[in-house]
Amino acid sequence: MGRNTLIIALCSLLLAACGGISADINRLSNRFEPLGFAVDQKQYGRFKLREAARQGAPNGPVWIVYAGDGVAWLDTWTPSPDPTPSPKNMPSISVAQAIAKQFATDTVIHLSRPCQFLTSNAQDCGTRYWTRDRFGDDVRNAYHAHATQFDGRPVIFVGWSGGGVLAAHMAHIRAMHNRQTGALTLASPLDLTAWAQWHRVSALPQADNPAQFLPLVIHHSHAVGSNDKIVPPETVSHLPNQFIVPIDHHGPWHEIAIQAAPSLRAAVIAAQP
């Protein structure tokens, strides 16, 4: 009887988790679809990524907005069973929405992180892809595969929190063959070593650290919150092209993005490919 009770309890937890993810997928769609975004799950590299895309002029600028790390950890030592965040806790959504409203003819894409918003079990994706290897080779390769569809067009990579680490990587890679590239990061731990030391957590692989290649050779800006306790200004104060704003880790980052976006967009368009 005890064994049967345990099995029933585990099944109930799994069903509840699946129901929660389905609800979050619906909430994500409800945030984007009224603004003309199509929301879908697409394969890039080894990952299925949840993408919200608002198509603009065929040869016009492209904004690619990367989400944060999500619910990666339950505590300092325990990985989450599923990294999917609640859409209400994703400043990256508001950033993508604001950019789409600001530039009506630009293509704007919001890309979630690996293993988030899956219709299948996140554990099949691999816990390491939302913990130690969340910025690793497999992840960068998948995001690069996504970005290559826009070769020949001006592209601006935007990322909030951990998404900014990937935005910096993608801008660095693309700038090697196309200078019509820009990057805007918001509350992002761009020196992963300094960030890990500050929080006294295990260091991530040095190859994943954007600090090793900053400053970028293309136009880029990095917004830092003076009241941010998750990515404190002290962890990035030595890096170039940053500006301080009087907010915390959760924003409102969309207000900062729309202030920085026009000049960055103009500079990227004016650059020689």
C-alpha cells in the first residue's frame, strides 16, 4: 500500500509539472501574439528552442532578444528539475515587446534558453545545459545556427541577465565576418569569473566568459543596475562600454532598452559590412 501511494504521489507531481509548463507556454504566447509575434518551438543545433518572432521588412534590421537563465537552481547546491521561468518574471519579454513597438518595420525575435518551455521532459534535455554548461559550446553553437539565417542583414543582439552573456558571444562571433552587428546587454554578468567569486559559487569554464574578448569590435553597450544584488556593479566595473542606471536586477529594463536602442540601431545600419 505504501509503495502504491508513493507511485501515485510521484505521478501527481509529474502531471502537475507538465500542467504548469503548458500553462507557462500559453502565458508566453498570450504576451506575444497580440503584437503580431508567432510563437513556436524550433530545432537549432541539439536544442528545441521556444521562439517568438515578429517579421519585419525583408532586408531590414533584426533584433534578437535572449531570455535569462530562468529557474536554474532551487538553492546554491540543488539544480531545478525544470528551468522554465514564469513569463511574468522575464524582463526579456517586455524588452522584446518594447523594441517591436518602437521599430514597427524591424524583425524582432525573442529566444528562450535551452530546456525552457518544452512540451517534453526537461530532464531529457540535460540538467547541465541550465547549470554548468548553460553558456558552453553546444549552447553557443545552437544560438549561432539560429543567427546565421539573418546573414546579410544588420543584427542587434540583446540579452537580459544571463541572456546578455550569449548576446555578447553571438555579437563577437558574427562581427568576425559582418560589422553590421550590435549588442546591448542588460544586467548581465559579463565577467563570469568575477561574478562567481562575488557570490562564492563554482566558477564556470573560462572559455564561456565574455570578459576575455571585450571590448567588441562593433557597437555595443552594457547597462548595469546600481541596485542590482544579483549582478552587482562591482563585478563588471572594470569592463568597457557600460553605463549605470538606478534600478535593480528586475528592471524596468525595457525602459532602458528603448532609450539605448535608437542610437545603437543607427550605428549598426551605418556600419560597413
